[in-house]
Amino acid sequence: MRYTPFSAELFKKNRAKLYAQLPPKSIVVVSSNDIMPTNADGTMGFRQNSELFYLSGLDQEETFLILYPDAPEAQWREIAFVRETSELIEIWEGHKYTKEEATQTSGIKNIQWSSNFESLLKTLVYSANHIYLTDNEHLRNASVVQTQNARLGNTIRNTYPNHAIGRLAPILSDLRMQKEPEELQALQVACEITDKGFRRVLNFTKPGVTEYEIEAEFIHEFTRNRSEGFAYTPIIASGANACVLHYIDNALPCQDGDMLLLDVGASYANYNADMTRTIPVNGRFSPRQKQVYQAVHAVLNYATEIMQPGVYWVDYQKEVERFMEGQLIDLGLFTRADVEKQNPANPLFKKYFMHGVAHHLGLDVHDVWDKYKPFREGMVLTCEPGIYIQEEGLGIRLENNLVIQSGTNINLMKNIPLDCEEIEDLMNQ
């Protein structure tokens, strides 16, 4: 792995928080993600299951956890299962965890080979009353692919039908929303790498370069700074492409006079940055571009200020939309009189600002969340207002990553250029 490993103390702490939420005589079972196929004998890059990583730090395929804090014998209270290596695997795939390395990474003393998983589960499960299983319960999950955790859950339900099956996802989601100091440090490193990529692109961008060349500049800088790569498919959207919220073709040349929207983040140690900046291709904002940019910047500042402990996401979104409405009126996109006559079910601002202003961030870019629970100190959220004026071919979004604190939030992207004047100065050095 490229990143500096965490101390096992983080994962011990995470497991202890989980155990405090479980009823007596509960077993937790979690598996790694699959290595997903492409075509022929091709595969995608491996990305660890976030909940397995959160509980163990083990970053390898064919890994399982059995956590049984009330096991009658201490040796069975935490067990990690890792893939047994061989000379052939070493030759073709490289190094895999030894048992000693798995203990050093996770803090789990009992390390078994994955081939022992089913037999050991059967040995332990009948002394437990509850089996806690995980599945992807994210509100935005729309995948039809069955995961290894889903397959494992089906097998366990069929094999042990008389046990009470518990949902692990709501418990871990609540825990994962509030970050430990070690997690905040990893997120800060991801943001610092993203900053380096952005500064490289500021120096590179000019009329005639293509969106994909700019994408290449980012990945070069990310990789040379020990990032695993892009935290998500980057959006490099010039001109009217910026009005397509999830534009990922990144295929066109950047034209003189256009704005360039960059929604890009680096991944580091499985934690993810999520930055958006919008810059003038030729290094100078036109008066209209600067006017719209400053309106978005004003919303960003306001939204950052009111993201406070105790605030609910739904109320937060509505308050930012109210402020945004005033900015759109000032830009001449509609009038106060128009607002008074609008259909409340389809407010006018949604033509120009149609997405959420914040989402949780961590092991997943759209990290686990519960929109009906208030913000708490230690949560990390994006703040990303935008204005998209299709008739002008102009889209501007600005995004920072914030750690919620009482008083002033911590901006993990405070060093990434944002002001118009700083961006122009850097682009014209």
C-alpha cells in the first residue's frame, strides 16, 4: 500500500465503540468487498469494504471478521481471517498479509486463514443469540450487483434461521459520522494532495488544452504524493459542460473566455477529499463571471457559518436555499415579484441551484449519514453551493470540506486557492 498505515489503536477504539451498542451475546460478521470483473479475465482495482476497514484496517481481498465480545473464551472474542498466501500467489500477485502483520495492523490477536471462516463461525454461533450483518443501506445506493456481504448474509440467514438477525449498518453509520482524530488527519492529507493537484492545474490551464489533459495533470500529482488515485470519477467541465452536474466525459478542448469547473478529490488511506473550484480558462474572470462567482462564494461563506452542532440537514438545506434565492435575484435571474408568484412546489431557484449543499465525507465520498439526526462536533461534511445558468453556458460551483465545531468550523481546504484575485494571480505567474 502507498499510504502510511494507521496505528492499530484506531481500530481497537472503533471496535470498542461498536461493542457498547450491541445487545448481549451478539456476533458481528463482516466480509471484504469482491474484486469486481470487467471483461475476459480483467478486473477492477480492489477497494476495501468501508465497514471492514473501519473495524480492522485490513486492506486486502478475501478477508472476514467475526467479533463476539461476549464469547465464553477470550480467544474467540475477536477473529480476523485473511487469505493464505503461497509461493505461486507471491509470484503472480505479490505479498499478502502474514498473520503477524494482520495483528499489527488490526490489533486483533487471533488471525486465521480465510478457509477456516465457515467452520469457526459454526463453532461459535450457537452460543450467541444475535447475528449482526452488514449491507449497503446508503440512501443513494442503486446498485443491482450482489456484494460478498449480501451473499454472506443470505447464507447465514438460511443456515441459522433461529437466530435474531440484526442490522449493523445503522449502528456503524452513526459511529462513522463522527470522526476520530486519526481519521481527520487522513482526510487532511487527502485535501493537501488535492491542493497540490489544483495548483498544478492552475499553472497548466490555458485556452486550447483539453479536459482530459487537465485530468491527467491531476492524477500525475495525486499519484506522486502517495494517493490511491481519484476519490471518485473527476468532473473536468469547461463552458456549458459545467451545467451538467455529473459530466464525466472530460473530452473537449477548453475555449478562451469559458469557465472551467473542476470537481476532483484525492483518496488517501481510504479517506477521501471532495473539492470543487471553478476557474477562468484564460486566467481572467469577465465581469459577469466574477459577479456569479462572488455570489456562489457568498453562499459558501454563509453555508459554512451556519453549519453548526444541533442543526438538522433538512433545515440547513432550506436556509441555504433561502440565502441563495437572494443571490439569484441580485444576479437578475428573476425578481422578488416573480418569487411571490412562484409555485411553492417548484421554486424558481431550483432552475439555477438544484442539488444538495452538503453531504458527509469519510471512507466513502458520499459517506454514511442520517439526515434526521442533527450535526455533531467531529462530523465532516462538504459545503458545495453552485449556480448553473444554462442560457449563458455558465456553471460555477465551489466546495470545501468542513469539520463541524462549536463556533468556527475547521476548513480542511483552507489552503486551496478560492478568491478570484488569488486564482488570477496564480494563473498568470
